[in-house]
Amino acid sequence: MKNKIKLRKGDEVIVLTGKDKGKTGKIVRVIPDIRKVIVTDVNKYKKHQKPGNNEPGGIIEKDMPLHVSNVAFYDPSSKKGIRVGFTFNKDGKKMRINKKSGKEI
């Protein structure tokens, strides 16, 4: 059984390790097969690109994927990374919660 990724596209995350440690950004894409996420303005690399039909050549900056274990959901109220859990509300609908405070995300 594959582990589910509890983070979603559009979530604000904080980087826990690596050269961009402490930076925050929004998730642009989640790649569940390899358990990686692409975050805006984090883990940028320069790519030397040849000119194509419509696009010019040159050095472009590209956001590269980060492993899910290296990012955490960012809680703006506590200004820290938090763990995400799941619970069901009164209507039986599944919702994401902050594991420490129990508040809904």
C-alpha cells in the first residue's frame, strides 16, 4: 500500500532541510509516484536551454522537486511547520487538522 501525501497543491509549506532551509512557498505540483513536491521559489536550479521553435535559448531558472519529508505544512499563526492529521466532523465529512492544536486547516 502506498503512503498518502497529506499536502496538497496550493498549501503553504516550510522547508525543513537543505540549502533552502527555513524558506516558505506554495506547492505548485504534487508528484505522488515519487513522493515529491514542487514549491515556488524554492530549490531553484539554472538550466542551460538551447533555442527552440518559439522560445529563445539562454539560462533559465527552474523549480526542482523536493522530497515530501523535507517540507512541512506552514502555520502562519505559530510561524512554524506543523504535522497534518485527519478527522471526521459531525456530518461525517473528512477534514484536515493541525495535530498539535486540533484546529481545522
